Amino acid sequence: MHRRRNATRRRSDSTTRRESTINFITRLRALKHTLRFLAALSFAVLATTAPSQDLQPVACPSVTAALQPFVDNHTLGGAVALVATKDKILCLDAVGCSDLENKTPMQVNNLFWLASISKTFVGVSVMMLMDEGKLNLDDPVEKYLPEFKGQMLADGKDQTHLRAPRHPITVRECMNHTSGLATPDMMPPGFRGTSHRDEARALAKMPLTDEPGTKGQYNNSGIDTMASVITVASGMSFEDFVQRRILDPLALKHTTYWPNEEQAGALAIGFASKADQGGIENFKPRHQPPPEPGVPTVILSQFGSDSAKFYKNHYAWAAGGLFSRAGDLLTFERMILSGGEYAGKRYVSEAAFKEMITHRPEYPGNFGVAWTIQTNDNGLAKGTYGHHGARGSVIWIDPGKGLVMAFLMQAVDLKGKELDDIKRAFFTAAQKLPTDSKAK
């Protein structure tokens, strides 16, 4: 009897052990499948955010050969060139130096001040809110900012003779540079940088210089006013809107209004003409501001005391305050090239996107909603679009050829023919690159 019971117990124990082993193997297999899934998911996430990581150069001898003569003759200090399709990098290379004084070679992951390229992010923000029914391009600005009610127009050159304009300025007119708002040089020194709303109130008190919608005059005031409109329409601060709706979802980790110490360490130093002799040198402001806690020294040295105010007040300069680098711009431009969609996520509807990059002929100038639209043929096809920045950088999209292009440099005083020649050399070489290359 005891033997039978022991035998039965042994068989039961053996069965239990086998079942435990089977359960363990099953759990192990399930764990392997989970790990494989997580690895695949991680790879997918990395694939969509890769442009925000350090990118390796993709050589393009024809583009760098077109730019090198400007480095050799001391017209160009240094630059980063980017050309890509939706899924291939055709060119990502650097020429010259990021710091002439220390002869530091330019790198493809250097940081640049985008200046007015920042306006394109405002354009995307406005169209997002239009998609959500929170604003309309033809709404008067006073609908969102009551301080603009009753704004007057200066009748002729005499600012003392005022009359009512035919209609109040609109969102669209602020975005396409036809608002007639006072230009920044007409405003009191230091009016920018405290808060967007204070800036808007100051502009609202100034009489308009032209009838809204009748004269195209490139003007930061309209775009800067939109920072307050976006805040009111969205219910969040302008800087939070850009961060949460554009920078974070696209993983633009190196695009910011306030570079930290690590990011600023990769800033390309501006270059300027030597005062007493030919050639170029590192840009050095006449008056070096004192150190400011929390503001990288190189930012102060390149952009002066205004930058300290921007950091202190957490002020995001809508018309020209962003810093970025080639990898982030690659992602942003690919989203634009794809009509407002990237990695399966739609940022701007097809209708809103088309409106954003279309110049309406009833308005003077060549702007859509913040974006510059090519209306003639000077090396770039009609209907292509992008934006230039104050220190020479430019981003450009050619939907016909399926190309995104970026040329990044920090030229402080390079103007006129020399600047045009450099950009023309880049664009000409960029558009000749074979799009069926084996680039990644």
C-alpha cells in the first residue's frame, strides 16, 4: 500500500515538474517574443527620431567643390550643406571652420542660429490652429488681442495726421508681411524680450504705416504679434505650443530658443569682415556683455545682452529666435515635403498645408503663410518654397524634384552679390545630385 502511494506521489511529482518545466519554457518563449517586440519598437522609434541624433557625414564632392572656392578666397568661413529626399540623404557635408580663430573644422552636427527661418515654425503653428477651428487666416487680429481695436493709420509721412484704415489688420496680413505694422526700428530700444503680450501692446499703440494688405514690406512685427495670437487661440504659451506640438512630436531635440551649455558648445561662431584688412575673422561684438547666470558664455558673446533678457524672461522670439542643426532640419523639412505628414502622423491638413505654401496674387510680395514662395526663376523653380535667415542660412523645399535642402552658415555682414553667389553655387550643385544614389 505504502509502495503504491509513494509511486503515485512520485508520478505526481514528476508530472508537476514536467508541467513546471513546460510553463517555464512557455513563459521564456513569451518573454523572448516580448523582448523582440520591444527591440523592434525601439528600432522603429530610433528610426523616426534618428535625425535628432548625431549624423555621420554623407560625402557629396560636387557640392563641396562648388563651395570650397568661397572658403579659399576668405569669403565664407564655414558651412554645412544638406540635400535629401523623403528617404535618402544625398549630401550632408561641411566646409571651412566653425571657429576661425581656433581653426576648428566645421562639423555636420554644429548648431546654428536660424534667425528668420524661425518664422516657418510660426506658420506651421498657425495652420495647426486653423485646422482645429481656433483661428482663421482672415480673422482680424483684434478678435484675439483687443488692444488692436481702433488702431489708426498714419496719413502720409506726417505721423500726427491719423485716420482709420479700411479694415483692421488680419492674421493673414501679419503672416505675409502686408500688415502695415510699425517696423522694429521704429520702436523704442529694448521693447522686445520682456513678454509677447507687452510687445503686442506696444505695437498696437503705434499707427500703421500703410493700408493693411496693400504693401509688401518684410517685417518681424507681424510674426511677433502672432506669438500672442497663438497664445490666446491655443490656451497655452507660444513657446509651449511650439514645443509640445512641433518640437517634441518630431523629436527635434536640438531645436530651441535657449540653447543649454552642451548645445551652445557646438555653436558655429559667426564670421565677419576684418575691419582694417581683407578677409574674415570671428565675429566679436564691440561691447561684450557681462556674464549672466544660466546663459552660455558663447551665446552672450555672439548675440549680446538681448540674449540674456530672452533667457531670463523665458522669451521665445517668434520671428527669429530658434537655434537648430542639420539633423533636426532634415526631419522638419521632410514633414513639409510630405505635405504636413511625417512618420505616420499628420501635423497639418492637406488643405491647410496648401494654403500655407501658396502666394495669393491679390497680396503684394512673395509670401504664403510665413513661407517664402519662389515667384521667379533665379536658379530655383517657381513654386518651390523655404526661408532665409539673417546670417545667411536657408532651408528650401522643391516638391517637384522631391528634394529638401539646407545651407547653414553664420555670416554676420555678408550681403549682396557675394552672399547670392554662395547660395547660387550651393543650390545649383544640390539640384544636380542624382536622387537614385545609394545614400542613406
